[in-house]
Amino acid sequence: MKIIMDIKKRVHSKILLVFQFFFNIILKYVGNTGRSNNVENYLKSYKNRYSRKKGLSKLDCYCEKKVLDKIHGLYGVGEKLRNEKKSFKKFFLKKYGIGLIIFALIPAVGFIYSILFGVKNGGRGIFKLCVDIEHTNDGNSLQCNDVHQYKWDTTLNNIGYFNYVFTFIMLFVVLVVVIYILMKVIKYEKLKAGKSKMNIKEYCTLCKDVF
């Protein structure tokens, strides 16, 4: 169980670091430079852009609108609470904090399997699996009160495989969403600056300023 608790603590600390990273970015820029007409014009032209898109581009256009609307709304709140960082932090945590934390914790659901059944060559779980290799049938395991793997081997293996796949997929989804949001934060700053096209040097400078 000690190994499992150590893993949980590490995951929790990483989630807090990601959450703090996002909040620092928002706090750094929201309300400092005001909202731009370029952004508002871009958002207003959403229907026109959406009607021309197809396939994944259409999905990206829809998701982009949702993300940019949220960022734009935060800038509006930031203008009102420009000199009240604590009030803005309270607003942000109240409106988005719980949702972000739950979303970030989705991959951690995979640890439920480890908590219940333990980790191979590590700590034992709530349901203590028998580790005696000689207990392979009812005849030689009657005196053992642990859960015998020979009875549940196929079921546990199937659950384990599903758990690994689920955890991997959720980690991938969370990572993709985080990267996507960061890309849209950069695009928002680009729109505010009125720069539709940028060379690599200008783009790198903008990314450095944002992060």
C-alpha cells in the first residue's frame, strides 16, 4: 500500500502543478491589456467559418469557438477585477476549478484497480490476493483466507488490461486537451496583437511572452 500511496501523492502533486501553471498564465494576462476588436471580429465570423469547414476542420472550428469564448470571457472579468487578484482567483476557482480538477483526475481512476488488488511485486490491495504459488485448487488452499487467483485469474487479467487501456487513453486525452488549449491561448494572443501571419522568430517570441 505504501507504493500505491506514493504514486497517488506524485500524481496529485503533478496535477496541482498543471493547475497552477494554467492559472498563472491566465492571471498574468487577463485584464492587463484589455480585449481586442480583432478577437471580437474573429469570434463574430464563427458561423461563416464553420459553414465552410468539413470533417475534422469543422470539429476544430467548433471547439476553438468554445475555448476562445471562455478565454474572452475571462479577459472581460479580468478587466473588472484588474486590481483584485484574490477576487479573480476566487471567481476562477468557483467557475472552472472543480471542473478542471475532475477532468485532470480522470486518468487517476486507473489507480482504483491497484488500490483494490495491489501492484505486482509491490504493495497488496484491499482484496488481498494469495501469493502462494502452491495454492492452485480448493484442496490445498482451504486454510488460506486470501483471494485465490486461480479462481479469478481470467477476470482479473481482463480487468487489468481494460484498466491499462483506459488509463492510457485518458492520459492521452488529457494531454491532447491541455496542448489544444495552450495552442488556442497563443492564437488568442496572436489575434489580439492583430498578427494573422507570423514568422518562426515572431511566433517563438509570442510563445515566450505567453508562458
